[in-house]
Amino acid sequence: MNDLTFLPAVSMAEQVRKRKISPVELVEAHLAQIEKLNPRLNAFVQVDAERALRSARDAENAIMRKKTRVKTLGPLHGVPISIKSSISVAGLRCEAGTRLRAGFIARQDAPLVARLKNAGAIILGVTNTPELLMAWETDNLLYGRTNSPWDLERTPGGSSGGEAAAIAAGMSAGGVGSDGGGSIRVPAHFSGICGLKPTPGRIPATGHFPVSAGPFALLGVLGPMARTVADLKVLFEVMQGPDVGDTCSAPVPVRWPNAKEVRNLRVGYFEDDGRTPVTGETRAAVHTAASALRDTGFQVERFRPEGLEEARQLWWKFFVVAGGMLLQPMFKGREADLSPILKQFLDWSSVQPPHTGRTLLDAWIRRDAARAQFFSQMEHHPILLCPAAAIPAFRHGERSWLIEGKTVDYLDAWSYTEFFNLLGNPAAVVPVGSSSQGFPIGVQIVGRPWEEEQVLSVASALEKQCGAWKIPPNA
């Protein structure tokens, strides 16, 4: 059974089309893996076994009916996937980890969920998040904490921690997370899988809670998570495209660069941002990635863009300060329902005074100026390579770390992903190295807005050079 659940999603789909594996067999194998592991990992908050098996039987019947037209089946036909429980899946819980939405059942599929189903994917269930997604550790008062399949005493990250744990442990072939400050990329890095944060609007955020609007529409996106870059590519192709519910969306056609175009992309890399130190093993992983791309034929240069600190400070003003202003009133009269992790976030957000119209306008203008400056630098380096975080997966409840003699606080450790939420760049994470304790270390590949195909093409080249996917010890 394990052999089936750890196949890449593209291999599952190929073997289903060739009738070497049946969709029923695939779903049953994943349900068995969930039954075995979920009590320890707590990745899924709801498993829809009955509907998944029914969909698998329908998928199998479709193959039998299309004996001479198998190529017309969707690219994910029969592949079992999961969805973060902040994204609407008709008939399943969409609670975003908060008691304020306890028992909330989505009435219809988010557009990207409908697209995945139309491509033949089978939804196994929905996965755990921190309360209202405001943490890099997955824990809440509804379902408790999610544990890493690499070490049960550590977190798989947040806020898409349930997704990362499920995919890394072979309970799901791939899935969908959301990312406003690293919430796809940090869990991918912690869990040894791949993840893509797209440009805002490239994949519609319609059907997500909290709603992607105002400042969060500038920062927050939905994107694919999987064990291989090839799987990210397929998930991306299926989910991308405009939707009227996402005001950031644009009709950008998919265009994969050819091999020559990819090799002509100049890569700039930096091992730290000059402010927040990273572990020596993280630094080594970035160096390994740079060397691997250089060996593959890329022109790779050491380059740290200007403006990173401005981007970090502006991200704080949008995500932390404005986020606190939006969320705090929701708990008026229901303070007892506030989880410790979210209370901690709201305490941090209240350190700075709330926005006035003037301060928000100033932050918005500064953001546009920062983006213009940053994108002009990317004319020479259209691909950037850098850490995904300052540290590998941390123990539950940890909030600071000593790195190179400096204390790195919780919010600062993820600044390497926060930059690109503020700036709107697409960015992918690919596992490259490991810590001295054997925990995965991913490296971040960043591109220019609307150029996800270039990012994923470079990610694919890096993946080929840096080794195969590894099965965690608790899987």
C-alpha cells in the first residue's frame, strides 16, 4: 500500500490511464494510510471516505467506457488529493481552524476545487490549519495540533501544515494550500515537499476564508503543494486561470519556456538577507542549489537585491497590523474562543498603533515604490535563489532561536518568504538539504510576477540535480 501512496501524482494518473492501477485501489490505499497515520499526525480534520470511494468507482467506470479514448481523461484522473480547510469544498468543513466557524459546511466548490475535480482528481478530505491561518505552527482549539511526520515533537509548519503533513506522509498525492506570509512555502520547507506561491490572481482565491480582499488581496494566494515539481506543474496548470470572484485575476495564458529559454535565465542567489541569520545548514543548502544550477548550465551569480528590509517592514504593516485590525473585532464577546496562538499574534499586532487612512495610504504607496525598485533589479536576474526560512522545522511552542550568536524571533524567521508576499513575486520551494538531525531544508526559487512557468522550470532542473524525494520516518 505504501508503494502506491508515495508514487508521484503524475505517475498515478499515468498508471490509471494505462489500467495498471485502478482509482479504487488508489483511494483505498490512501484511506488506509490515513487510518494508520492520522491519529498520530492529525493532518486531516475531515475525511470523506464514502464520497471518495464513490468518485473512485465513477472514475474507474469512465476508464472502462473510454477504452479507445483514454487520452481524453483529465490529467489527474483518479488521483486522490487533499484541500486545506480554509478553502470551500462542497459538503465538507471549511472552518479555518476557528471556533467562530465550528461546524461550517461549504455549500459549493471554490473555482480551483471545481477545476481539480473536472481534471479527474478525487478529494479525500480537508486538512488542519492554525486559527484563521495566522501562524507558522498548526494548532487550534477545534482539532489540536498537527505533528510533523519527520518528528512528532515538531511542527510541519503553518498555516498549510495539515496539507504538508498529509502529502509528506503519503496520505495525499498532493493538494492546495494558501500563503500570505509563507504559509505554503514554510510547511513545504519543513516537511520536505514542494510548494508554489503564485502571483496574486494567477490561481483564483475565490472560495477562501478569510476572504482575500483589501490588503490581503495584495499578499495572499492559493497554490499547489506536492512531493515533486512535476506534480506542482500539473496542479498549477489545472488550477490557474482567471475568475470573476478574484479581483486580482488576469487572463494570462500558460506558456512553458523551452530548454534554451530556461538555461538563458540568469540566477542571482543570496544565503542571507543581511539582517536575519540562517543556520549553517540552510546556508549550505542555498550554496548547494546554486552550484547545482551552475553545473546544469545556468549562469549563477551571488546577488542580494536591495529593498528587502523595506519589503519586510511593509509586510508587517499589511499582514500583522492590518490583520490584527480585521480579526480582533471578530472575537468581541467571544474571547474564550480565541486560541493561544492567535491571541499571541493579536498581541504582536497591537504593539504598533492601528492604521489611520493616512498610514495605510502611505504603506500602499511605499509598497508600489518598493515593487518598482525590486522588479527593475530582476531585469538582470529574473530568477532569485534564497532560503525559505532561517531554520528547519521547530519544536511545538518554540518562539525564538539562537543562530550565529543572535536571537532570531518567531516572526523574523520567516522574513525570507514574507518579502515575496509583499512584492507579489511567484516563488517555489524545493527540498535540497537536511539538518544535522535529518530534518528537510528547502530552497526558495523566486521569479517575476506572472512567470510561474519559469519558476517551476528552474525548480524542476534543481530537483533533478539534488536528489529524489525522501519518505519521513513517521510515514
